[in-house]
Amino acid sequence: MLNLSQQRVLQNVSELGLKSMERINLPTGQRMFRRWVLSLLVVGIILLFLPWIQNFRAKGKVTALNPASRPQTVQSSIPGRVEAWYVMEGDTVLKGDTIARLSEIKPEYLDPQLVARTGRTRDAKSSSAEGYLAKAQALANQAKQTRQERDLSLSKAKNKLEQSLLYVSTLAADLAQQETQVEIANYQLARADSLYRRGLKPLTDQEAKRLKAREATAKLTALRNKLDQAKTDVEQSKLAIQTVGPEYNGKLSKIESDRQSALTAYYTSVGEVEKLNSQEASYTIRQDFEHILAPQDGIIAKVLKPGLGETVKEGDEVVSILPSSFIPAVEMFVDPFNLPLVKVGEEARFLFDGWPAIVFSGWPGLSYGTFVGEIAAVDNIIDSKGRYRVLVKPSSNSNPWPQELRPGSGAEGVVLLNRVSVWYELWRQLNAFPPDYYDPKGEEEKDFKAKSRAKVLAK
């Protein structure tokens, strides 16, 4: 009040003792409402400072943690016609049990004696290969004998050459001696002829000396011819030595060529035998493929090729089988906006279709009917719907998941993040800020490094 008036009334007012609230009679309902509003306001203020677990939700489905335990289809390994069924939908089968039997439809496999005929062809080709091998061995022995014969012929020719050279030497010595004999005979003939003319020797002595000279000359001529013949034999012996190598080398080359041809035929036969062995094994295995077997223990879920006489192609799906036992897991699909919040080893809670649950996402300890999981893997490739797949396995530190879960069942995951206050979470939601996904350890290390650096700068 400005107190502009000269008259003071404050003391008069204070003496009245007015209490407006005491003089107003409020209804009982309004008083109760006031109390409730005040109580709720106090409770609301208290709630704003309570801790809150940040989280986000993602849809998913149940699958098997081990890829080998996931539902699968059994394909036909060969094209054929369905001849018999040995199971029905819902039957339990063990690994190796026969599911169905097929018959061949390709012309090249219709022969019922195909495996036996292939085996006999293989045996015949094997015998042929053994014959070629024996021929090659015989030719190798023949080549060895030819080499020995070549060496003997070469030694024989060399010995003959040595004999011819010795004979030439002998004839040369005889020729030199005979030439001396001819000179002596001619000298004696000249003396006898001189004495005859003088009448000192008779004519018979002259004629005897002439005959002896002629005999010596004839013998000299014969020796010269023999010497020439011996020299010719020497040349022929040398030529024989030179021809031994090419002659026998030609024979050896032909033998070696025949041996290589035999070995080539042998190796070709061996290759054909191996090919026939492979064909026989393939035919035997193919006959086993006529029976479609269960790849693992499980339950027949659905027959995809019903009826008899229906033809299937190679790789066609025949039945689908559900493994009898598996470790459940959940495939969650996370938007790229929330992908940085997901890390391997983080906790997630699930609501499975068919299991009632009461969920307080900010206070997981108050939730009922949820099951705890642990993130096992995060895909690095986005799917066709623009989401990332996250695989979650059961947590070992919580209650086990229901045994009645089946692959394909729906699940909703709640990924738990940092712990904050309720007022902070409301403020974040109103401003559409992302949750806090900073690593507290990283922040502590960062602050410690900053403080350490400040101390160093201060010094």
C-alpha cells in the first residue's frame, strides 16, 4: 500500500481478526479432492527423481541359436518319381530314417544292372591294362637283349679289325721278304745268263734260274694282292664297327617306341579303369539317393510333394522337418536409428506371444512374465526392409525360456540401456533426443586424462 491517506485504519483492521478460510464452509468432496491433488503432486515430484532405465522396443520372432537346429526342408538329390511314403505329417523321425522312396526317370540310369555291368566293364578294362603292362615289360626285356647283342657285335667287329690289322702287318713283312727274294732271283738269273753266254754254264741252269725268278715274281704279285685284300678287309671292319651302332640303335628305337605305345595304352586303360571305378561308386551312391533320409532327429512338419507317381526335380523340396531339440533364440529387427545402441552382451527382455506379461519398461524389476536374453550377434548388412537383424540368446543368469517355444513364434524385445532420472527421460522424449549410449568407462577415462593434462600444464 502507498499510504497516501492521512487516516490510519491498519490498527482497526488487525483488531477484527478475520479468517476467510475459517468462515467459508467448503464441501467434504472438495476437501478430499484438494488432498488428493496435493498428494498426487507430491508423489509426482517424487517420481520425477526416481531412476528410470532407458530402453527401446523391437519386433522379432523365435528361431534356433544353432543354424543346424533351425527348421529346414529336405530336398531330393536326384530327379525321380515318388514311389512310396514312409512317414506322415507330425511323425517323429530319427537321423537316417527313410522318409520316401524315388525311382529313376533318366534313361541312362534305368538299367537295374547298371552297377554290375559297370563293374564287369571295369574288370575287363583292368585285364586289358595288365596285358599292355606285360607287353611293355616284354619289350623292355627285348631292348635289354638287343643292347647286349649290340655290344657283342661291336666287340666282334673290333676283334675282326684287330685280326685284319695283324694280317696286314704279316703280309707286309712277307711282301718285303719276297721282294728281296725276287731281287736275288733276278740277280742269279743275270749271272746264269752271263755264264751261259760264256759257255761256263749249261742251258739247263739258265732255264732253272729263269723259272725260279719267275716263281718269285709271281709269289710277289700274289703277296701284293693279298695285302691289298687285307687292307680292304680292314676298311670293311672299320665300316662294320661304324654300322653296328646305327643298326642296333634303330632296332632299339623301334622297340622303345613299341614299349612307349604299350605304356600309353596301359596308362589309358588305367585311367579308364579309374573312371569306371568312379562311375560305379557314383551309381552306387545314386542308388542310395533313391531313398530320401532324415538328416537329423525331428518332427515332420509338412509334406511338400504329396501323392504317388509325382515327379520331382533335382533340388526340389520334398518335406519340411522341425528339429526335436534346439536352443531357442530371437531374431530382432532394429531400425538404423537405434542400431548404435545395440552392443553384443547387452541385456534384453522379451514378451512372447501366448505368454501373459505385465511390463514396466523403465523398471524391469517390477515386470512380470518377461524373459531375459543376451545379445549374441548383430548383422552388419541391412535387409530389404531397411532394418538390421539382431540375434539374442537366453541369458544364463535368469530363468530359462519356455520349452514350448517354437521357431516362428512372435516376440517383442525391450533392449535396456542407461539408468537415468524420470524427469530426464521425460525431457528427452519431449525433445525427441536419442537415448544415452555413451560408455561411462570411456567418460571416466576421458575426465581422468583431462585432469592429468591440467595438472601437467599447471606444473
